[in-house]
Amino acid sequence: MSLSDTAGGWGIDALVAELRDLRVKSLEHRQRREHPPKLPSRRILGPIVDNLGAVLFPNRLGQEDLNDEGIDYFVGQTLDSLLRQLHRQVALELRFVAEQNGTSTEVKHQAAEITREFAKQLPKIRLLIDSDIQAAFEGDPAARSSDEVLVCYPGITAAIHHRVAHELYRLGAPLVARVIAELAHSATGIDIHPGAQIADSFFIDHGTGVVIGETAVIGSRVRVYQAVTLGAKRFEKDDNGMLVKGNARHPIVEDDVVIYAGATILGRITIGKGSIIGGNVWLTHSVPPGSHVSQGQNRTEVFATGGGI
Amino acid sequence: MSLSDTAGGWGIDALVAELRDLRVKSLEHRQRREHPPKLPSRRILGPIVDNLGAVLFPNRLGQEDLNDEGIDYFVGQTLDSLLRQLHRQVALELRFVAEQNGTSTEVKHQAAEITREFAKQLPKIRLLIDSDIQAAFEGDPAARSSDEVLVCYPGITAAIHHRVAHELYRLGAPLVARVIAELAHSATGIDIHPGAQIADSFFIDHGTGVVIGETAVIGSRVRVYQAVTLGAKRFEKDDNGMLVKGNARHPIVEDDVVIYAGATILGRITIGKGSIIGGNVWLTHSVPPGSHVSQGQNRTEVFATGGGI
Amino acid sequence: MSLSDTAGGWGIDALVAELRDLRVKSLEHRQRREHPPKLPSRRILGPIVDNLGAVLFPNRLGQEDLNDEGIDYFVGQTLDSLLRQLHRQVALELRFVAEQNGTSTEVKHQAAEITREFAKQLPKIRLLIDSDIQAAFEGDPAARSSDEVLVCYPGITAAIHHRVAHELYRLGAPLVARVIAELAHSATGIDIHPGAQIADSFFIDHGTGVVIGETAVIGSRVRVYQAVTLGAKRFEKDDNGMLVKGNARHPIVEDDVVIYAGATILGRITIGKGSIIGGNVWLTHSVPPGSHVSQGQNRTEVFATGGGI
Amino acid sequence: MSLSDTAGGWGIDALVAELRDLRVKSLEHRQRREHPPKLPSRRILGPIVDNLGAVLFPNRLGQEDLNDEGIDYFVGQTLDSLLRQLHRQVALELRFVAEQNGTSTEVKHQAAEITREFAKQLPKIRLLIDSDIQAAFEGDPAARSSDEVLVCYPGITAAIHHRVAHELYRLGAPLVARVIAELAHSATGIDIHPGAQIADSFFIDHGTGVVIGETAVIGSRVRVYQAVTLGAKRFEKDDNGMLVKGNARHPIVEDDVVIYAGATILGRITIGKGSIIGGNVWLTHSVPPGSHVSQGQNRTEVFATGGGI
Amino acid sequence: MSLSDTAGGWGIDALVAELRDLRVKSLEHRQRREHPPKLPSRRILGPIVDNLGAVLFPNRLGQEDLNDEGIDYFVGQTLDSLLRQLHRQVALELRFVAEQNGTSTEVKHQAAEITREFAKQLPKIRLLIDSDIQAAFEGDPAARSSDEVLVCYPGITAAIHHRVAHELYRLGAPLVARVIAELAHSATGIDIHPGAQIADSFFIDHGTGVVIGETAVIGSRVRVYQAVTLGAKRFEKDDNGMLVKGNARHPIVEDDVVIYAGATILGRITIGKGSIIGGNVWLTHSVPPGSHVSQGQNRTEVFATGGGI
Amino acid sequence: MSLSDTAGGWGIDALVAELRDLRVKSLEHRQRREHPPKLPSRRILGPIVDNLGAVLFPNRLGQEDLNDEGIDYFVGQTLDSLLRQLHRQVALELRFVAEQNGTSTEVKHQAAEITREFAKQLPKIRLLIDSDIQAAFEGDPAARSSDEVLVCYPGITAAIHHRVAHELYRLGAPLVARVIAELAHSATGIDIHPGAQIADSFFIDHGTGVVIGETAVIGSRVRVYQAVTLGAKRFEKDDNGMLVKGNARHPIVEDDVVIYAGATILGRITIGKGSIIGGNVWLTHSVPPGSHVSQGQNRTEVFATGGGI
């Protein structure tokens, strides 16, 4: 008679021991101590970014039934709570880095400084996102209102995350920033490295498959479509064969450029102001302002076949 | 001594004031009043669509332990609850549009009418999704059963969302429809505008990166693979330089067409019945029924290099 | 006076009856009985895989405040709980298959056997994921530490899911495996069929749009970028026009190969050891070890236009 | 530096071993096997009773926005779900008893029989609770409407639980019944043993501290106030000094009796029809119909003291 | 083979029909229409009262990590949210009463007026609860600090609920008030009717079983112990035998009175200032200021028995 | 047109200011600083005690599907987690006390010491609760098995909480202990001060209204029924009129005493071994071993009235 499952005998004791051995060896291999410091947490940063959205756009992304009397209290209370949580996440990153480097800096004050500086940037961030929304509304014939854009468009979700992540990257919390960028990547398929510098009025339409690299620089009023890559051409290695990290290796895209779906632009090249890069174009050299770049020919062949496959 | 975090001094009072000023200016800029009407909510529409799936396929997507005696009660109760919620979301959209247009139509009855009409379409929607499942099962050598297809395939998730969203779009709730489409986009990477007209037995395999535009028309038994775009070639502008919204600008794909991964098909062109469009093809002109379109040449060059990079 | 919504009249009785008729017809059509067996559940398998991650990397993905004294208890308790849940999911799959085949095998012991065998593979899985993390750290100039890679990189999320799913596929639970693969697909845009055989030190960068087919074979130290397809060229049909399922139809990629973004590699071909496949390359024939494959020419045309669009 | 708590050294290994030894000894002491059968669960029975309330009074205790069209679906769906859960709880009790008795009866069919029989009693239970509500409304000068009584009065909460628990007790699930009785006890301070037989129109006012024993028999239209006990006078022991279980040992209270606060009535005595038992009365012998029982004298002494204590 | 429960055959169709008939008859019996108006909800009022506690004592009952900068935002945001919810609950009560009376008053403005007036009383309520806390601290030798009193003492939980409920009762929302009083009754065993008028510095120790009636009047600095009743002696009936509702029928307790455990005080009598009422006293007549009331004799008999029972 | 509630104008700004003033004055009045230290939290201690129950009785109160292989991991993991949480609660109490006293002791190590010592007592606590369960089983004719007693009886819930709370009280965390005692009080109506010393095999039947004071001492095999008070006769005051706190003021109850419902025993008296105290007895002087104490006479008067009230 069996109302429930009674299977077992999984060999848990042995498994626990084996996995412990692997952990110990892995830590030894990396010359690390048993209790590695904690890392910033995706599970906690997700709601922090959602709350930042609510603070910046309380009527649209905040609590549902806000009115005049309560809105500033909502904004203040949400800010107070999220900044304290963000402070802890930043402190985790700083402590992790300090322990990796063998230094033992006091991190809480530095984390508070970064958080405070970040808070000061919020009005600027709001203005940038406003410009992104306006760009989307003007650039998409299917958009009916800027409110619809804010609530529906994955490109705006990506913009909110990037604007936030970039400030944190810039202020010295690149790992927190990266986690935030990956939250947007998972939700939208748009992968923008938090290091990328992006001016106002940036619009990504559809967006799935877009990749923008760490050292990319993007001007004002740039528009890109799905599956566009702004990538590195190759990775430099040093004399020991190790990758050189951090040098400028992604494109500069000047103001008013449009890049259509599937275009791949690689290396530290410059796409001149006002250029248009056609769909699926593969581009690894700079082009002057006002260029139109497209594929050279219709490379398709058509055979009439009478319907059979 | 410190058990908890005591950092602070975020300057919240100043931030709250700055953000309030930005909100006020933004509303003034758009000549809008302080209390903008609420929009339909992604957080609420998500469970509504999940429950629609449960109602249409109660044995597979419904409550786990349904049996003969209870199944109709489950379906009826779930319908009753979700239609009331959907009604509210539709009413929010209508009210939002009315306020934007400065009209003050009574929206609740119109919303009820749309919801009621939508409910009547559910059997048709079920039949369409049945045909999509069957198409996936027949079209994918890795599929073992139609049940597996329903539970696993992102293309079916996208189909359920689109079949629902398209009816709502058609009946006059395009913003609710758009939010539903974006839920599927986020979960699957498949971006189908709710306006797209898609006949039965539609199968999207893998799907990430697929984009199908608002005025696309797709016939029966069409199959598409990942990263296929059915897009607009260019956007028309009116004499004032404003985008012309709403005109037919995406492809017509006739019955029995197959479009392989990465193909880009742009503009109001027609892909004739039974055609096959090869991978990565770039197509901006119509092709007659029975066409086979592929890239004209093997454009790759191979260098034997002896193994070094 | 109306505080709440009173709309209704959805015609629920009629809808319930119509939907019941459709269900009955659909079951009859497939010659299936009224109470189809349950399928493995995405909602349950999600936390199971998350807990597998926590068991394999308790310091990074496990409970937040683990220490030396508690870590083995955490691992053992989590394992005990998740293996029992996994056992039930595997049993659901076996029973579903048995009923489809009209056999009535006792499934619980077979499910326990599969689960027990799977548990034994966990140390091997941990080592493989360790190698994937190391490969990502070494291959990405933006990576600062292997911990960051584990917590942030979508390619690692995909690797954890695939390493787990592949063992389950191999041991006889392909549907459970498929659900797990689709969880990763939804979260990362990376679509790896659980049947694919992938050796150690596999690194997918960015990842959105990657598709790897069921019979693909991938060697050690292979690196692929976003939107790479390792697909089938065509599907064979048998004499009845039905798809032949299960035969080898995807590429073999030997050790140390790098495949750049957007490359499409189709059919049972072999990419020789150490080859480099360039971005957007379309490849349907084998290449020998050490090949460099790239597009044959710069196919872009540039027109200087003075800035107007 | 410490952001988090690092205390530990709790000696968990030793504790786990000690507690294991105690468990093993305790089981041996009771000659029981290592895996005792599971018991019915308070955590699960709580929502089952809440849902029974919702099924019996859907407009008042059910889902908030029910209307004509949906109400029967709500009732049917809730019933279907709760009866299946109740069936499992009853089966757990039967299995537990069977294992204790060393028998190995098949319990699932018997549990289904009990559940089915219980379901048939629901209309009768509804009528009894209706009579209890009416009695409360008529008996309390503070009651404004019968709806208020249903939603607010702890005596009605106790009545719903008792009416349900008594049927289950009677049908052979006394442990499930007891857990339900204790849920009411915890919420209201009213402790009615599920064995007590209570006719219609029973009203408990305030209720805290009321205790009604297993073999009590209560007629129609009886009213009791807080802290009333209907208890056993003494417990009989058998020749071995063991308590004799199950014999009639609590009072019989005939129709139309009122028992004021704090009265204690002990033993298998009879309180005749229409009697009134005064507050704090201690009663251990039968009284004939129409009796008024009160304390014999004003036993208080009053000293004027001028205000000092 | 059975992994799950397949019992059924509960006869749900018949049950649903029977229960529907009972509902219809019950409504007809009370001459009520099919859709009775909704009542205020215990499930919603519970968090409202918790939040009122948080607003009044944010450092002790509010969000855990509040500091100077954020505390007023927390208070304002919580108030804004809870007052809107309370407004809805009050409106439900007014509408319910209006429909019962056959009137169709506009209730939303009246509900807003009540809510607004209630909000104005919050500072007064805070002062009263402060006085209750101080009284508990001074009156209980086991109390170590006033903070401990606020967080631990059931008498304070009851006081917070009563201070809130009484204002709502007074302002015209007696049903909302009653639900709040019953929340405290369930949590503490202390049953204070919201109509009771209680001056400052009221302390209930232990509290289980305390009952205080609707028209009781209690002065300043009164202390009562567990199981004290301030009740009605009898209920008057009118010429039709119906209870007369609303007249003064509970005791008046003047300032500085102490009432020890188990005392029962009934009827519209007056306990003069500074009196002490002993444990278990039964009192139905007024006593002058400064009285000491105790039981007249030691009514216990002791038999030395040599230890056997 | 109104879909939602738009009432407002609550005067929140003014309220926030008024409440702030009251807070500031209250803090000044008590000469306290603006940021009072946090107190132990009922919301957190509730699950800690539940988990202690699960650790002590994993088969009955632990995770539902434990088996041999997993049970020690469950116990160890739960212990590890709950002891860390308990440590934090104890540290909050110590810090609170230190700040009140103006000392600034380092509290974390002391809190760890208390927690460690508490952990060592768990086997003893388990044995005591085992004896309580056995006493209940033997003492209640309605009890069918000791398992039923553990899962159903409020007296056992109270015992588990008291055994835990008393150890914490004894080790120096009286406030944490008090919160735990009040959790039991709220759930069961049984109010045992954590200071009370209670030997093995203690059984409280029904329990509502039981009060046991801080300095009570209770021997082995004592049984008490509902509404029994073991209280203080009067509170001593010092020369300043302040209550003297902490001196022995509650009864000593020797082994094998039975105290029936409603008995009130006050003051530092001794109830000799094996005595029986009858229901409702009021006792303020010591009685020798073997005493039977009961009320002196049947004080009730019965009037036959012919049925009218």
C-alpha cells in the first residue's frame, strides 16, 4: 500500500563527501580560503532596479493607486529602502574585491559614498530615459503613445537597466552593474555591457540578439534594430598569452546613426554622424559621416519549382 | 558595535523634490494633467494569459489533479474569474485612450462588449492552437508527442499568446494585446506584433530572434525558423516628416511556405505559395509560388593554417 | 452606485460546453482516453535545477549565510529533497510513455534507478561546469573573476542546465531533459538540445540566438558566440513521407574550435580541430583541422550622402 | 570588518547525533518502526475548512467578486479540489491507525467512502449553521444583521468547525476531526470536542474559555456564554489502573437551556429543558426541566476604605 | 499502477445543485436579492490595523531598518496606502447598510468623510496607547521596559485594536470596528466591544477571557486581570418579545479601579473611584468610591488523605 | 466615470508632522535618543520555534517526506539555519539592554555563547517534551495515541514553547523568551511566564485561560486544567512606591498534584505532594501533602419554574 513516494537510496552520504572534496580542491586550486566572501545577488538586485523604475516613473511603474497627496511619500519611502539595499550590494562587491586582492579596506564607507553619488545621478537618469522613450515613440510607426512605449517596449526595459548599470559601473561597482545588465539581457535578449557609453535618445527596436560591448561609444539619437552587434574584432593578448583586458576595442557610433537588423560592426572603428548601416551588413572599418552602407548585391537565387520541396 | 547597516544620508528630501520637478515638467511638456489614467498591467495580464492556457488545455496546463467530475467546474470558474479581470484591463485601455483624445466615453460597457466578443472566440483559438501543435509535431524530427510540444516548445508559447493577442487587437484593445505579445517576447525571444494575421498550422522552431511585423499576413501551414524577420523596408513619412502609421508595410507569406533561419524578408512583398526561403537570405521583392530562394554562392573562404590561430 | 465591477454575461455555460466538445473530439481524434497521464512540470523542474546549482556551488548559489559547520547539512538536505522531487518527475515521464505505447510497465523502480544513476553523475557534472567557468574566465576580456562568471554569465546558466539535462537525456528521461533545456532557453536565449554531446571547457559568450541540435558533437575547449547555429541541413523522410527521427544530422565540432557570432553550420559535417569559423559564415561542408573560414569579400557598399536619409 | 554574522560553532554534528539517538530510543520504547506513517496535517486542514466555509456561504466567505454566472462553477471547482485533499487526509488517518493496529487494510477506498459520505452531509451542515447564525442574531442585542454574525462572531467560526468536525468524527475520521476542532480552539478560545452532539440553533456568545466534552449531548436552541464548561466529573479507571476511554461522562443539556458565563457543569447529568444556569454556578447533579440555578447568596463583602490600597 | 490519487465520484453536480437551492431559499426567506452587497473583510482589515500600529510606532512596529532620513516617508506612504484601503472598507459597510435599509445613499463621500475624521484622531490614539503602555509598565513587576510592553503584551495588542475600533464605531462604521475587535479577540482572547468607552492608562494583564460589553464606561488608570467580565445582567425585550438593542446595560467603572482575575461585574452599575474588586467576585450592584470587594469567606475544605487519590 | 477609487485629501502632511512631534516628545520624555535599538521580532521568532519543533520531532513536525537517508541532513541544516537566526535575536536583546543601561558591551560573543549553551540543552528539552506527551496521553481518556497528542494538543504546543523559552530566560535572554511565550499564549490561550520552573511530565488539558507566573515552581507529574491561575497575591512596593520586581511571589506546586479547572492559587504558598485542588477553588495558603481541597458546599439554588424565563 502506498499513498506516497518512498523511493530513496540515493547514496547521499557518499555524494555529500565527494562534492565536499571537489569544493575543497577547487578552493585550494585557486588558493582561496574556505569561506569565500559573498557576491552581490541577482535575486536582490532585481527588485532594486524595479523599484528604481517605480521611483523614476511613479505614475506608470509605481504603486497602482497613487495620487497627489501620497506620491512624494511613495517616492521617498521607496528610495530610502532601495538605497539601503543597494548600499549593501555595493559593499558586498567591494569586500569581495578587497579579499581577492588581499587588501582589507574598510568598505562600508566607500560603498555609502558610491551609493550616495549614484542617488545624485537619478534626475539625470530620468532625463536620459525620457529621451529614449521619446525616440522610441517617434521612431516606431506602431507606437501609439509614449506611455505605451514605457510600459511595453523591451528597448526601454533595456535602457532603464543600462542607464542605472552604467552609473554604477562608472562609480566603481562594475559587478553590481553587470548583474543588472544581465537581468535586462534575460528579460529582453538585449545584451549591453554596463561599460558602454550611450548618449541621449537611444532607441532599440525589437532588440532580441543585440550585443553592445564594454568600450562602445554611442552618440545622440542613434537607432538600432534587433540582432545588431557592436563587438570587438579580436582580443589582444599580452606576451604571456593572456588576454589584455580593458582597452578600447568596440565601435564608436556618432550621432544620428541608424543600424538595421543583423548588422555586425566590429572593432574600434568609427561610424560617422548620420550614417545608415543596412541590414545584415558586416563592417570592420570606419565610415565617414553621412555614409549609406548596404550589402553589395542581391545574393539570392530563385528557382521556380512547381511547389514540390 | 554594529549588527546592522547604519549608512544613510542619501539626500532623499532633495531627490524627492528634484524628481517631482521633473515629473511636473514632463507632464506639462506633454500638456497632460497631474493624474494620468492607469494603463493595463503586465503583472496582471501575465496570469490572465496563463489561465487562458489552462482553460483551453485543462488536462495539460490546468490544475494538476483534475478529473472528469471536476474539469468543467475548473474551466467555468477559471473563465469567470479571468474574464472579469480581462474586462478591467480592457476598460483601463479604453479609458486611457478616451482621456488622451479628450473624449469622455463611457468605457465599461464597451470593455464588456469587447471581452464578451473575445470569449466567443475561444473555441476558434483552441482549434488554431491545436493546428499549430500538430504542425510542430509533424515538422520537428525531435518531437516525440504532441503533448511534449504543448508543454515544451517556445513556438507554442508564442502561438498561444499571439492567438489571444490578435483577437484583442482586432476587437479594439491593441495595448492590452501588445502587453501580451511582449510577455511572449520576453519568455521566448519571439516578437510577433499582435496585428499580424496568421492562419492555421503555424510552426516556429527554436524561435529566438524571430520578428513579425504589424501588417504581416501569413497563410496556412507556414514554417519559420529562428531569427527570421518579416519586417518593413522603410517607414513612410508624411509632408510634416512624421511617420505614417498603420499602412500595410510587411510581407504577405502564402500557404505552405518554409523560411529557414536568419532569413530577412522586408516590405509589402508576396512570397508565393509553397516557396522555400533559404537560411540567411535577404529578400525585398516578391517571388512567385513554388520558388526556391537561396544565397547565390558559397561565400566562405577556407585557409588551411596548420592549427595556429 | 458602483464601488466594484459588475459586468458579466460572458456566456460561460455555452463556452464550457463548447470547450468540452473540442477536448473530447481532440482526444478521440488521437484515440486517447479521457484522463491523459500527467507530464513532467516546468514549474517544478525549475526549482529542482536551481537547487542542483545550489548543491554543486553551495558557497555561490546556495543559502546565503552558509558556514563550515552547516554546509554539508545544507548540501545533503537539499539533495535529499530535490532527488525525491526529480524521481517523481522522471516517473511521470516514464508512465506517460508507457501509456502512449500501451504498455503498463511498473515505472517507479525504473524512475528510481534513473534518478540514482543521475545522482552519481553530479561530481562529474560539477567538474565539467568548473571547466566551463574557467573557459569563460579565460576567454572574455571583460571577466574579472571566475565567481563573477558563475553568477553573471548566461553561458554558464545554459551550461549548468545542459550538463544536467544531457545526463537525464542519456539515462532515459528525454522529456524531463527537454523541459530543463527550455528553462535555459527562456532565461538566456540559448537553445541547446539535451541530446547534444559537449566536452569540457565549453564557452558561449553573450549567447542570445545560439541553437545547437540534438545530434551535435562538440569537443573540448570550443568557444561559440551569439546567434551561432549548429543545425540540420534537411530532414529525411521515410517512404511514407514521415520525418525520420533520431539519425545523426548535426555537425561534429572538434577540439579547440572557435565559432564567431552569427555563423550557421548545417548538416553532419566535421569542423576540424582548432578551426576558426568567422562571423556570419554559412557552412554546409566539412573543413579540415586548422581551417580559417571567413566570408569571401567585404560585401558592403558605402555611399557618401552628405547626411540626408 | 563584518557586514554579516559569522558566529557559529554550535556543535551541530554532536547535536544531530544526540537527537538521532533520542529518536531511535523513543521509537524502540514504543516498539515502533523507523518510518512512522504520516499524520493528517493542520497546515493542510486549515484551508480545507476555510474552503468548506466558502462552498457553504459563497457570497459571504467565497471569492470576492462572484456573480450569478460564476457562482456554481466556483462552488463546484472548490468542492472538487477540497474533497480530493480531504480524501488524502482521511486516508492518512486510516493508514496510521491500521499500522498502529498491525493491520494492513486497504485504506484508500475506505477513505473515499468516508469523504463521499461527508460530502452528502454538506446541505445538512449548511442548514445547521444557518440555524446557529439565526440564533446568534436573535440572542445578541449588539447584532445588527445575520451577515455581520457570519463574518464576525467567533461562536459561528466555532460552529462551522464543529459541524464539519462532528460529521468526520461520526464517519470514522476522529483524528482529522480533532485537528479541525483545535483550529477553532486556537482561533476562538472555544474548545468543543468533535464527538459532542449538538442540535440546531446553538449560540455561544464571546466564547473564550468554553469547553465542551466528547460525550456531551446538547439540544436545540441552547445558548452558552464564555468560560462555560461541560466536563467530566472524574475519569474511571479499569482494574489495571488505566483510564477507561469512551464511556458517557459529560452532561446532557436539553432544549432551550441557557448557561451563563463561567458556569461549570460536570458529569453525566441532565439539565432539563428550558433551564437557566446562572453565571459561575458549579453543578454536578441533574436538574429538572424549567429549573433556575444560581449561586445561593451574594458572597461579596464590601469595605469602604477611603481610597488607599 | 498509481502515482497519484484517483478517487472521486463525490457527486459534485448534485451537491452544487442542492447548495444552490439552499442559498436561494435562504435569500428568499430573508427577502433578499440574489447578489447581496459585499461586507468589510477581515483579511483586508488585519493588515490595515497592523499598518496603523506601524504608523503610530514606526521605530518599534514599522519597517525594520528605518532611520531619521526615511521615517517620515515611511509614515506618510503607509498612511496614504492604508487610508485608501480603509476608505474602501468603510464604503462597503455603508453600502451594505444602505441596501439593507432600502435606501440608496451615495456612500463614497460619506465613507471618505469618516476616514478623514478617523485620520485626524490618530495623534490622540497614539497618546492613549502611550498611556496604556506606561500603565502596563508600572503595573507589572515582570515588565523590564516600556518597549518590551509594546512588543510583547497582549493587553497592548488589545488596546491598539480597541482605540482604533472605538473611533470607527463612534464615527459610524460599527461593522468595520467589530471586525477589528474580533481580530484582537482571536489573537489575545480579550473581547472588548468597540462601543466600550475607555479612558487613558488602561491595563489588562494576561487578559485571556476578558469580556467588556458595548455600553461599558471605564475611567482613567483602571487595571483588570484575566477572565474579568464587564457584562449585561439581562437583556430587555420589547412588547413583541424582541431584544431591545442599544440601551445602556454594562457597568460604569470609575477612575483608579482594580479588578482582579475572574471577577464578574454585571449590569448598569457603578464601581466607585479607587475601588478594588477581588478575584472571582460576582457583583451586580453599585459600590461607592474606595470600596474593597472580596469573597466573604474561604470556601475551601481541605482533607488530609495520606497521598492516595 | 470611475473605475477606481479616487477619494483622498486625508491631510497626510499634517498627520506626518503631528506624529513626528509625538515621537520626538515621547523619546525626550524617556531621555532616549532618536534611533532606539531594534528589539527581537515576533515575526522572526515564530518560525524559529516552529523549526525547533521540527528539529526535535522531525518525523512528526518536520518536512513531510523525510526518510532515513535524509533525516539527519534535515535536522542539521535546520539547526544550522535556526541557530544563526536565534543568535541574531539574542544579540538584539543584549544590545537593547546594553544601550538602556548606557553600557556598550560587545554583545555578539555573549549572544553566541547563550545560543551555543541553548543548543546544548536541546536533547534535555526533547526528553522533557516526551514526558509531557506521555503525561497527556495517559491523562486524557480522549487521547488515542501519543502522536495525536503531539500534533493536536494545545497543552503540548504550550509545553514546547515553554521548554524553549525557559532555557533562554535562564541563560540571559528573557525578552526573547517572553516573545516566545506570548506566541504560545496567542495560539493556545495558555499564558506561562518563561521564568516558571516546571519539572517533567506536565500536562495542561484544554488550557484556555491558564496563567502561570514568573516565579512559580512546579514538580513532576503535575496536571492542570483550563483557567487555572498560579498567580501572585499582591505586589510589594518599595519605599518609593515602586513595584519590587523579581522576588518569589507565585506558588510552589509539588509532585503529582492535580489542579482542576478554574482554580485560583495565589502567593508564595506550597501545594503539597499529591494534593488535589478542586475546580474553582480559591486558595491563598499552603496545604500539606495529600490534601484534597474543594469548595465547601453546593452553593447553588434551584427553582422549578415551569419553563418560563
